[in-house]
Amino acid sequence: MKVSDILRVKGNTLFTVSPAQPLAEAVATMAEHDIGSLVVMEYGDLVGMLTFREVIAGICRNGGAVGTLTVRTVMDDAPLTCTPETEIDEVRRMMLGRHARYMPALDGKTLMGVISFYDVAKAVVDGQDFENRMLKAYIRDWPQEEEGADSPKL
């Protein structure tokens, strides 16, 4: 399974923010849409990620208040990225290696979507569920052997 498979199911709603935007506005957007991340875009290019992790760390550094902080002062300016062709197993390894919960998917410089750790976990579970159903159907349809001279008698 590839990132493009998840993005196709997930849809194409993207939430972005500019680095100059006040952090308070970005936090309000995250709360309003019940999302854990915003892609930081400047002049059409991805320049960072803002997640609840960066927000909390920034607020703590600022004495517990959002105050006049901007997105640029707290964002991750070197986020992990993937492409639509990246395999989900590779995304999972990358996210685990960096403790990343969100990963933008780029096709060249074009933002295609954001993959969350939840999306990856759901894809893995859905894949395992499908495989289990197929195996159970296969076992259920397994042809019965006739008892013969070679078959053990129970």
C-alpha cells in the first residue's frame, strides 16, 4: 500500500497556515477543525509543520501564554516528507524514527496531503482485517479430504 492509496480514501481537504500568522489564529483553526497539524506554506512552498507538540512547547517557553508568538517561532522548519509513491511501511518507519505524528506528502513541490500516524495505523489494521477475512474464507472453503487408506482414523 502506498501513500496515494491513503490520500485517495482520506480526501483532499488541507489546512495550511503562513509562518507570519499569529500562533493564536493557528491554534483557533486547529481547534475549530479538530485537527492536530497545519502545513506551513510560504509563496506556494512547504516551509514547515505546526503540530500540537510545537504549540505546547512554544507556549511553555513563552511562560504559559500564546501572547504575540507567530507560527514561524514555534513551527518545525524541517519536517519529514514523503511522496504519493512512498510505501506505507516506509512511512511508518520514518514516523517512528522521528516520533512524528504527521507527514506532508509532496509530489515535487506540490502539497498532496498530510498523512497522520492514525492514517497509517488505520491502513495497517484495515489491511490485516482484509487479509484475515480472506484467510478465513479460504479455510472455510477448504475441500474436505475423503477418509481413505492413507488418512489417519480418529
